[in-house]
Amino acid sequence: MVHVDGSVATDFDCTGFNLLVEEMQIQGFSEEEIRGIMGENMKQFLLNNLP
């Protein structure tokens, strides 16, 4: 469903992100790896490739 402001309703939310981060830490992921997985990679890609 697309709203008047252009936002989109989804079944996905971020309430469990802290659990993902905690498990990645337990599994030995570095802080840099976790930041990349949680969105830093996409942010950098967009900043580098959009006008």
C-alpha cells in the first residue's frame, strides 16, 4: 500500500535489530562488519552513486 506522502506500508519493522546486533557480536563480527550489514554499505553506495 502506497500512502499519499509516498511512504509504503510493510510487514517489516526494526524492533528486533538489537537482537541481530547482539547475536552478530556473540558470533564474532567486528563493529565495522556490523555497521556495514546494518546499512552503512547501502548508505555509502547511494552517496557515491547518486547525483
